[in-house]
Amino acid sequence: MSESTSADKAAPVSGPASGPVQGHVSGEDEVVDLCRELIRIDTSNYGDHSGPGERAAAEYVAAKLAEVGLEPQIVESHRGRASTVARIEGEDPSRPALLIHGHTDVVPADADDWTHHPFSGEIADGCVWGRGAVDMKDMDAMTLAVVRDRLRSGRKPPRDVVLAFLADEEAGGTYGARYLVDRHPGLFEGVTEAIGEVGGFSFTVNEKLRLYLVETAQKGMHWMRLTVDGTAGHGSMTNDDNAITELCEAVGRLGRHQWPVRVTKTVRSFLDELSDALGTPLDPEDMDATLAKLGGIAKMVGATLRNSAAPTMLGAGYKVNVIPGQAAAHVDGRFLPGYEEEFLADLDRLLGPRVRREDVHADKALETSFDGSLVDAMQTALRAEDPIARAVPYMLSGGTDAKSFDDLGIRCFGFAPLRLPPELDFAGMFHGVDERVPVDGLKFGVRVLDRFLDAC
């Protein structure tokens, strides 16, 4: 395997000659092991370079792709922060290409909080457990399994497919998708459409209907640092200019604020589809009644009805008897497509004139329509494996690497298909304790993705 240690170098990884590979193993046969092995590679992302990085995962993925005849490239943006990219030649290279992207980094996990060690890839209760099981080493494993199966059997996709296994998504993608788009856009030459996280998962309405939520929109973000300056002094003295007091009051206003409901095109479409499925009207203005009908996905959907700003960190002072001259806080701000200006104006009004805000990381909102041949291919593939499936559009409350690929004019969807048991708190798996993915869900995803590639 070729090595790359420089910060701006794409290293090819050699593999065997292309063509069918002997000793065929199906994608369903190996997807669980691939997922477990990826989980066992600790790729915790702490938002800086203090973690292990993604290099080991990038090399693992590259080796798996090289085994079946591809020539993947490992691109390292910073020491240890590596992504893997490969292109599969389609039956008709003149057609626009499809991008399948996933990230290999994960948020950190404290083993003491977990039932099974977060980096063990344990199988228990019909699930693969571990950090990244749904965010998103499951999709990485499904993609690898499908690609390896197809190349072993000599089945080309109808058009070129670019595979991207990316670093740093959990911290905004600066050292992953953003780096590749800015420094190596040629890797995505000819790509017009993409699939990635978070979408294609099921919501069981009843025994006759299962909705599969396909992400067609996502909120924008303003991760920000708030700062207030005050007058430093002795803790025993009266101080009417205490920076901590001023900041805490502002953060309290922000954290308690009830942001107004704003129904976007995608959310309206989702609510219409859900209303039809349930046979009852859904009123976005009546949040309690609406969300009560959504079960485990209520949190995920509820967050797409409003802008939001969640205080997440506070810091000030260095000694109990010293009033500090400055206090700071961090806030995770998210805005709906088309509502960034309103969000920022409301934010400044709530914070007041003494609070300075600066972006730590900012990115746009996305929204595309739920139509076209790619959407048809999703629906066809889902129904072939689940006759009661219906694909519906929804908005993701968070953000993904799609924001970077959108800058290349690529139309992005969230489609990582999973059929889930109704009792699983899927939304709670993301960044939560005891993250896990059903084994049957992984195998279902392989079958759907394989059919999807044939249909798109």
C-alpha cells in the first residue's frame, strides 16, 4: 500500500487487475464483519488534532477496495487526517457520475457509560454495538459490501460511481470533504448527484405501510462563541459589571427562547405525506399533537420546524475569590433554509448589545426537490425489498458533508437505507450511549443499495 504523509498528497493504492474475483462472497455475507471491523478502529474526533485521526480507517477501506480491483487514493489533509476516494467505471461513462459518500470519523465515547465497549463491535440482541454503528460506519460497511460484491461478480453500475470515505465530518468537514472539494475537485469530475447520510431509514406506520425518510434538506449552522467583557475585581466586593452575570442572563434568554414555527417546502411535503399515511391532519402549529404521532423520530422531525440555538459550553474565571474580566460561552445555532437572516437578527436581539458573537464554524442550509430518476430508483429499490415501503422527503436537523459537495453543483440526498424495528430509538442512537444498528438492517441496506445502483 502506498504511503502518504504530506498534507496535500493523493496516494494511489495498488490492487489486482480488474475483473471478476474468484471465491465469491456476497455483500450480505460480509457486511456485518465489515461494520464490526470499522467500529474497532478508533477514529474519535475531538474537534482538533488530539484524537487518533482517520488514517487507519482510510487504509482499511483502501485495502478492501484494492482487493477487488479498484485503485483508491488516500488523501491526507493533515497528519493522520485521511480520506479515501475511488472511482468505479460504469457501463456508460458518458453519463453523469454518482457520488456515494460516508465519513469514517466518530464522536468520542466514554466506555464506562456503555453496556458494551464502544469500540468492540460487539454483537448482542440482534445488533452490532459501538460508536459509529449508525453514524456512520454502517453505511460505510454497506457501501463496501455492495461494491466488493459487484466487482467480484463483474457487475458494473450503469454509470460511473465515485466512492468517498471521508475524514472530519463530525467537526464540520474542514479536513475531509471541504479539503477535497477545495484542493482536489478533479476527483469528482462529472458527478451530478450524490447519496450519503442521514436518510433511507424506516418509520413503521402500521402493518400495511412503512415510510422511508429520504433527506432532501438540512439546516444550516452557526457554531459560535459568545463573549462578554466586564470589570475584574475581588470576589468579596460588590460589582455591577460582572461579565459572568451578564453572559449568563443572555445565555438564559437564548436557551429558553421559543423560536417561531417556520414550515419549509420539505417539511410541508413530509407532513402532507405523513398526514396521508396516518389518515389524519397534522398541524405544525400544534407541536405536541403532531410530534406525539411520530414516536422515535419526533425529536429529529421536531427540530426541523424552527430555528434553534442551544448553549453547549460555559467558561470564565480562574479562582473563587476573583471576579473575571471576561466570560465566554459556546452555542450550537441551526437555521432553516431561507431563514438565516431572520435567525441572526433574532439572535442579536436576544443576546443584547454587550454580547459579542463570532462564528467558530458556519455553513449553509440545503434544500432540493424530491423528484427525478434518482428518487425513482430509491423508491424502486425499497419496494423491491419491502413491499409496504413508501419513500418520503424530510429535513435533517443537523448537517453533513453534502454542504461541501453542493459547492460543486452536486445534488445531494441522504439515503443510507435501513429497515428498523419500530421500538428502536433511532434518533437517540446519533451521538448517544449504546449506539447500535440491527444486523438485519445492515443486510437489508446491502440489498437495497445493490438494487439502487442497478436502477439509477
